[in-house]
Amino acid sequence: NAGVTQTPKFQVLKTGQSMTLQCAQDMNHEYMSWYRQDPGMGLRLIHYSVGAGITDQGEVPNGYNVSRSTTEDFPLRLLSAAPSQTSVYFCASSYSSLGGDYGYTFGSGTRLTVV
Amino acid sequence: ILNVEQSPQSLHVQEGDSTNFTCSFPSSNFYALHWYRWETAKSPEALFVMTLNGDEKKKGRISATLNTKEGYSYLYIKGSQPEDSATYLCAFRRYGNNRLAFGKGNQVVVIP
């Protein structure tokens, strides 16, 4: 089992560029989510999905778009990168929004720098 | 925004000593409380998911308790070892809400 796979691991963008952070899971998890982690801020929820075709905003959604066309994939799009989006991004999934008995499974993270 | 507070923010523990720290969360409309262990350069890993008032869970030398009426959970590490050095995150979910809100973590350093 690969678990939750995030790509790329590192990325440097120029202000105004666009890119997509990829997240894929092979555990048939219904629930998937994106968090960003900044120093002193903890993990903050960007967007989440409770199943294919269903997405919703989290705590800090501005500047990010998501879609969920399949159960396995939940990409995060930055349409016009800004320096404030410099962060480490984590994708997480679980069997249900409650997390079942096992909690969330996290990907290894993407470290994004916007210059 | 759900306020999840963890204290102390960081602590140093001598190897062999036991320690504990606190997660505080809103006591209304409680649904679930998660604990995660996050080692440097790795991803958070789930320790416990707790849903009932009075729940106690244990995994090796780590255990957790839950008080939903007063809105707090304790995480205990018994006989700390250097491999216990990590940040411990708690996360709270409110009933009827699909969002999991994380605290800023308790950073634990075990000194050999």
C-alpha cells in the first residue's frame, strides 16, 4: 500500500505563476483534505472533500481551488501564486469524515516557496 | 474557527521520567478528539481517536483521557524515551461539522 502520495515534494514558484499540487490515495478513503502548515500557526484546513464530486471550503480557502473527480485523487490548484502561499502543504485522507478508528493518513508534504 | 489550545507549547523531559500535556477544546457539540504524533521530517501519524466522555486509550507507553463536558484531553507518556521526542497534535471535530481543527502542538524533547 502506498497510502497517501503527494507530488512534488519541493517546488519554487514565481509570483503569479500557477501550479497544481497532486494528492492520490489507494486506500479507497472517502474523505480527503488539504492543510497548510506555517511556523507558529499549526495545521490549517484549506479545502476538503467527503466524496467524489463533493468539495467544501476550510478555514483558509482563498487563493486555492480543488476538485474531486475520482475517489483516489484530490488536486490542489494555485491559480496565481503569492508569497503568502509559501508554506508546507499536507494532504490527508480517512475512511470517513470522523476518521474511523484510525484517524487521518497524511501524505509526506509539499514544501512550496513563492518568490 | 474552532479554538483548540495545547499546553505547554514545548517541554524537555529527562529520559525515564513521565510527562503529560493538555488539549483544550470547545465543550459544546463535541463529536471527536484526535491525537497525532509528528516526528521531525515526517508526516503526522494517528495515535488515538476518542469519541466518548471518559474515554481512556493506550498505545504502549502513551495514553490519553477525554473529558468532553469540560472540554479537555490529557496525553501521558510514561517512562519517556528519546524516540518519544516529537510534536503531539490534538484535533477536534464538532458535531455536524466535517472539519477537523488542529491545535499548534506540544513539542516534546526527551533528554538522554
